[in-house]
Amino acid sequence: SSHLAARVALPRRLLLCGSVVALTQRRAGPSQAAQAASPAQLQDLFLKASQLANEGKLEEADETWTKAIEAAPNNSASWSNRGAVRLQRLMWKEAAEDLRHAAEDLDKGDSPGRALALNNYGNALVAVHDERAIELYRRAAQMAPDDLGEIAGQNVALALFEFGKVQEAVDEARKLLRRDPRFYDARCALSAFLYAAGSTGDAEREWEALQNDGVGATLYPRKDAGAVARVRNRWPPRATAALDAFLRLDTSGNAMDWDGEVKSFAITVV
């Protein structure tokens, strides 16, 4: 179902904002309004950029979002979506600037659009090793609807692990599972976190619980490293490597680092 797809989505996934109008919160001044694109023109750019992104033509999508920004600089959706595309292009600093702009331009109140911008801003900050990402994810989780709130909450745990806060990551994952025992991605992550913390028995028990659920076993199969393939490029590198190490019962795991290169990461198993 679409609900299940959302529940297993992860940080670096391309998340496009759903509506130009809904995410346009600031009014342009008189001089800006005179040169702004019409709603129809902006919608055409929005649809073209979204289609290009869906087709994997990220450079062209980036260029089209840039045109949308130039046509309507106060449209937060365009900034947010260009930032999301730049996350996919591994342009972390540029993505962070776009997403900061989007988050600040949106109303200060709670909204799904602002939660999405905060979540994606957090994604960019994790990639440049900025721990402010954790607080951004927490804020997004508090204001977002259920599915996006779970994704942002999972990102808190993943970011904590990425920054070496292993026990805090374990605690966050367990908190998520108390709220929703069928949050499969959180249980898979918890197995990896526990293994890295040296709690191999607990890690195996969490993994067994995941595999005993038919859906969980289908989504995260151990055979042929299917679970690692599912999280690859969606989890941050250290969590991905920890899962790889756990499934092979090794002291190191492989994952694509933030620079796009596959590397080996040492996993502390006490």
C-alpha cells in the first residue's frame, strides 16, 4: 500500500513537494509581483521538473527548478524541490542552502510542507557532518503527519548513529517501535545498532522478530544481502555498513560514503 511505502522510506529519498500553491507562503512585493511568472507558467515548470526527476534526469530537473526559482523567487516549493534534487546529486552544501531557504520561508507554524523542508534540510546537514540535523528531524517529526513523522523520527535515530551516538540511536529506535511495532525499517535499524553496540544476542532477537513477520521478511530478506540492498542509498553510510556487518557477523561493513565511493567501515562489536 502507499502507507506501507511511506513507512519504509528513508532519508536520501527524493521527496517532491506536492503543490506549488500550497507551499507558496510569502507574498511578493510590488516590484517582484510584476516580474513573477503566472500560476500556469509556474505549474508547467513544476510538472516538467517533477517528471525529469522521476525519470532520473537530475541535472535537467535541477536546471528546471532553477528556472522556477528565477521566475518566482518567493515560492518555497521550488527551493525545497531543487534542494531535494541536489540531495540526489550528492551536492550536499548546495542542497543545505536551498533547504534552509525553503524552511525559513515557510510559515513558522506547523505544516506538512514545512516538516518536509526541515526533514530534507536535516538530510543535507547529516551529509556535511552537522549535528544540527538531529534537532531539525525532531522538529519535523513533531509537526508532520503520521507517515512523514515516522520517517523523520527514524532519521533522528539514523543521524544519532551516524554521529557515533550508538546508545541514543538504540533508544530512539526502541521508542519508535513502542509506538508502532510494525515499523519494519526501525526494527531493521535497531538490529544494526544493537550489533554495533556489542549486543549481538539482542540484535538477533530483533532480526528474528522482523523475519517472523511475513511483510518484514519480504521487505528485508537476509538472503543475498537483500536487506542491505533495500536500505542502500537511503540510510546514511554507517548504519548501512553496520547492517552489512551484522548480516555477515563481521567487524566491518561496506557502504557508499557521502562522496559516492563505496568504503569499508569498522563496526565496534564489544
